[in-house]
Amino acid sequence: MTDVFRLLLPEIILAGMALVLMLMGISKSATSRRTAPVLTLVALIAAFIAAYMQTDNLRYSGTMADPFNVVRLHEFGQYIKLLTAAVGVLLVLLAWPSNDDATGNPSLHFGTEAAEFFSLMLLSLSGVLLTASANDMILLFLALELVSLPTYVMVSISRPAAVAQEAGVKYFFLGAMSAAVMLFGFSYIYGMTGTTDLQQIQQRFVPDENGVAAAVDPWLMFGVIVLLVGLAFKIAAFPMHFYAGDVYQGAATPVTAFLAFTPKAAGFVAIIKVLFVAGGGVWVASQTLVSLLSVLAVLTMFVGNVLGLLQYNVKRVLAYSSIAHSGYMLVGLTALIAAAWMPGVNDVRQVQIDALQGVLFYLAAYGVMNAGAFGVLMLLPSRDASISGEAARGSSAETFEDLAGTGRRHPGLGLAMAICCFSLTGLPLTIGFFGKAYLILPALKAKLVGLVILLVINAAISAGYYLRIVATMFLRTEPAVEEGQAPAPRPAVRLPVPVLASIVLSVIGTLVFGIIFPATQALSTRTERAVTVEQTARPAQVSSAVLPGN
Amino acid sequence: MNELVLQHYLAVGGILFVIGLIGFMTRRNLIVMFLCTELMFQGCALNLIAFGAYHGNLGGQVFTIMVLVIAAAEASLALGLVVLLFRHKHTLDANAWRELKG
């Protein structure tokens, strides 16, 4: 029985600093705007250290919970916290206000609201951490909303262009709708079990001794399915994917990078928790869920990749590619719960561990390479002459036209983009390759050959648009200046150091984990530990835990 | 026969939710769309309270209070965003906003 404040120390650090930043936002001086991101970084690093300090306790006692069993921390949650804090640093660096008056950077313009912007960023990140430690449906719902609510505001204030506000409103309305769908699922799960404690709900799903999934009330299964559909919004998966293109395009590029990682991480953590509960703690979920997940995975991959091929706007391309990446991770989750069902699977437990480990590894890989790709994109200027004046602030490269020839003008940025795109495609020598490998191998062991073939086909389709980005940067020439016109005043690209640092860190991460195999192994061992402990945290040990009488 | 049982409450909750969902899909006024999401939330809240009373524990009511908090936070956000949009285009028609497509 650990003190809840000690368990939640990383979250408290982030949320506390967010409140301090909100107060700082009262001051409209440039100094406060310059201090805000520094404090944000400090908070993220402190949260990282605080989460890391829990390692020994977790190894010793396995799982820590508060007396009411609302917060439970195991190594799975700790891994998510470390990952979120680390990727959070990359994302904060991308949003660094590097203007002279610190009102934004080449592709972000929050005006005087810097402190509020970073405060919202921290709140959203602390929501991901809270999702990872929630063991109660109420806390899970609140944590997921804590992730989403700040992002609606961040999209709207990210730049003065009207498209940003349109994107913010679309994102908000669809987000509120999906939250209601999610809540409907929660209400039926509560109704059919009479408790909000996830571990007690899990008891209803424990399979019998032959390993056959428990026969549960159809309304309970209905609740779980509705909940999963609501969560699909967070990870931008079919059938809740349609907002991604518009919202990712309208938001300023650093915010797009934030949206592509943070809500997605929270969504996957929540889905993993729901599947763990619905699998009775041993991932033996009903076949309905297996078929639902596999159908969602296939549709998500195809929708993302096929629509990605058709886009003209690079931010939309990356948006649809992020949908596709959710599809790949859903294949891993399908392998996770299908392993117990498919005939002829040897060592079901090992396959389950590998599958979940693959998903966690992919989440880390995606976070790193995604930050790099958006980082390069935000440093390239826009060539759209129709955007001018106030609305042009915070608008950077968006279309393929804007990218043409930039790789030759800025070889370093071009190289970074090429590496990130190769990694997103899954070419060898990058972290993306191992990410896909760790997803495909367990799926093969779980005898999901059809799904694996579809995944490989999709990876091939995605190569089409990723390579198009790289080819446009290096092979196409810059648009010629028309005769008789003064050469267009090309805004000098001044490269802000924090953004460059973020790109360099992402590229180094992409390569180190891709080329140096011991590093890859170290990361995958870490994910495997996270998964193993999650698996052993079985409800049987907990039934004796103190629960408040009612 | 005249007694209210759990199913009646659930039916009302479900109907509220579905009306909200249909309204959200079909109406184009931003305020009405927001009211529809509120309707969906209240349908869920009714479910939670009915289930809570049925099981005789307080989980559902606690959940409902938290849901109300979230709904209030969303209401303040929604009104802020709607005012922002209205200043740009002087209309609340969702169709007036279609610069983003592809």
C-alpha cells in the first residue's frame, strides 16, 4: 500500500508545472515567453527521473497500488511514462519559440500565449502518464479526456491562419462525440459488472481451466466493443479516422507532430488495458474481439495508405501515414489476443509477450521517427504566395511544391528527412525496420499469415508516398522565377537551434536503434520486461487487496 | 407493470444517446451540434445512475459527477471556439468552414 502521491509523482510534477506556467502566462513579457519552454523541459526531465526512480521499487514489489486500487503502477506503466517524457522532450524542442520576440518559430505562432501553450502541452502529456497508471474506469476516462482537451486548444491557438481554427473546431466536435461513445461503452461495462475497478471487471472475463474465453453477458461485450470504437478516435483508426487529414493539415506543424504521438500513445495504452481486462488477464479474449480488431487493422492500414498516396499536401500525407501506422500496431494487438485461439501455436504465452512487446517497441520507434520528419518539414518555408500578412505567420512548407529541390539547398535537412522517411517505410538500418519486424514475427507465430501479407503489401504502398517526399526534395528542381518578375523574396531560412537539436536527436535515435543491434536489443528487452510484469500482475494476487467496503 | 425497472431507464438513456448521435450527424449549426454531444453525454449519465441504483453502490453516481465536470469543461471550450469562428465568418453554419479538404 503505497502513498498515492509517491505513485503519481511524475504526473504531479507535470501538472504542477503546468499550473505554474498558467500563472506565468499572466505576464506578457518576452522573458516569460522565453522561460516557459525551459521550465517545460525541466518538468519533463524531472518527471522522467521520477519515473525512473521507481524502478527499484517496481522490481522489488512487482506492482504498486494505492489503498483504493485506483492507481496501479507496474513496469508497463513505467515504460509508457519514460517513453512519453522522452518523446515529450523532442516535441517541446520542436515548439520552441525562437523568434526575436519569442512569439513562435518558423512554423508556429502562438503570439503572447507561449506559457499557456506549453502548459497545455504538459497537461496533455501528464494525461498519457495518468492513463498508464489508471486502474479504474473513472480515472481512465478522466485521463483520456485530460490528454484530449488541451490538444483542442493547442490546435486552435497554434497559428493565426483560419484553417487552424477550422481544424480546432473539427477536432473538438469529433473528439467530444467520440468521448461520448467511449462513455457509453464505459456505462455498460459498469452496469454489467457493478464496479468501476478494472481488476474486478477482469474477474468476469477469466477463462476456464481449458483456456476457453469466459462466456460473458452480450451487453458486457457490447460495452467493450463500443468502448474500443470510441478509443479508435484517439489512435485515428477506422472508423474514427476521418478527422486526421483535416486536423493535421490545419494545425501548425509542431502541433501536428504532437497530435501524431500523444493522443495515439494514450489511445494504445487504453486499448491495451481494455484488451487485458477483456482477456481475463491472460489475453484470452472472445473471438468477436479478435475478428473486430483484425478487421479494424486491415481497414485502417488500407484507408491510411491508399488515401496517403492521393494527397498533394505533405502534412496530409503524414496524417494518413499516421493512420496507417496505427493499423500496423493494431495487427500486433490482433496477434496478441489471437494467439490463444489459433490452432497450432506453440508456446502461446511467449507469442503474446512478443506481440505486446512489438507494439510497445513500435510506439517508441514511431514517436522518434515521426518527430524527425515533422521537424524537417517545419523548417522548410512555404512558397504559397496566396498566404500573406498575419495569416502567413506560423505557416511553413505544406505541399510537394514547397518541398521541391529543398534537399539540394539544405543537404542536412534533406538527409534527415530521407532517414526518417526510410524509417517510416521500414527499410533496414533504421528503427522502423525493427519496429515492423517485431510486429510481423509474433503475428507469423500466431499464424496470422493473411494479416502479415496485408501488412507487407501496405508497407510497399507506403513506400510510394514516402519515397515521393524524398524524391521531391532531391530530384525536382526549385520552381523557376518567371521572366520579368523580381525574384521572389525568399525568406532566409534561419534554423533555430532547439528544433535542429530535436531533429538531430530523432535521427540519432532512428539510426542508433536501427544499426547498432545491441541498442535495439536493449530497447526490446526493456519492452519485454514491461510486458512480462504486466502479464504476471494477475487478479488472483489482488483479490486479497484492501478494498473499501460499501 | 406500472413500476419503473432498470430497462426503462436504460431505454431512455439509449434513446437520448441515439438522438444526440443522429442530431450530430445531420445538423449543421455548431451550437446545435454541441447540444447534441451534450445529449449523448446525458444519455450516458442516465445509464450510469440507473446502473448505480440497480447495483446499490455509488460508483455510477461518482462517475456521473466526473462526467458532468468533463461536460462543463467541454462546454466552456466549445463556446470559446464557436465565438472565435463567429468573429471570422459571422455564421455558425458548419458548411461555411471547408477550406480543409482532400
